Amino acid sequence: MSDANGWLPLHTSVKQGNLQMTQYLLAKGASVLDLANGMSVLDLAIQNQDATLTKLLLQSESPLSDVGPSLQTFLSQKIFAIKGVAEVSPPIPPSTFVGDLRALLNNAQFFDVTFTIEGKQM
């Protein structure tokens, strides 16, 4: 049964970050499959960046079908935090694409076609 805001008890406990209540509700048969306001309990745990509840819900076989990108982002943030790495993207090295193509252009090892233009082989 949902509350006045449309939340089920399990959703409310996850939204509030209440680990003990969430464990209790799961033990009493609350389903991780139910949606409330279009959200799963796993969605709420990830949205709150609650690693403990996320782990609990994943262990409770919460479905991953709709949380792929958000779960990936959440986990990568937690991994950076655990490793103590600042959340800064690594620098992108300058492109060597044009130089690489030039090196291949007149390399006899890598060609299988010869163009003849005005009697000259290229």
C-alpha cells in the first residue's frame, strides 16, 4: 500500500536511507521489483548515492534493466572515492592521426595498390 505521495514502504525506507527498516521490509517479503512513482528501489538507492543500500538491494536480486548508466556512474564515483583519486578526467593526448597516416602513405610494407599517373608509379 502506498502513502499519500505514492511511495511504497520499501521505497520510503530506501529514500530515507534507513538500512534497518529496508532489511526488515525485505525480510518480511517486500518486493524489489515493485515500482513507485516510476522508480525502483535500486533507482532510489543510486540516486541517493547510498552504497550500503545499493549493495543490499543488488544482493536481493534487484533488477538492473533500467539502471545501467546511472549504476555505472554511481559505481565509478564510488571507486574513485575509495581509491582516493580526484574525480578529474585524465588529460587527452594530442592526436597523432595525420602523422600516422603520412607514415603509412609511402610505406612499401603496407601497400597493395600502385597508382600510375602520367606514366609514373605512385
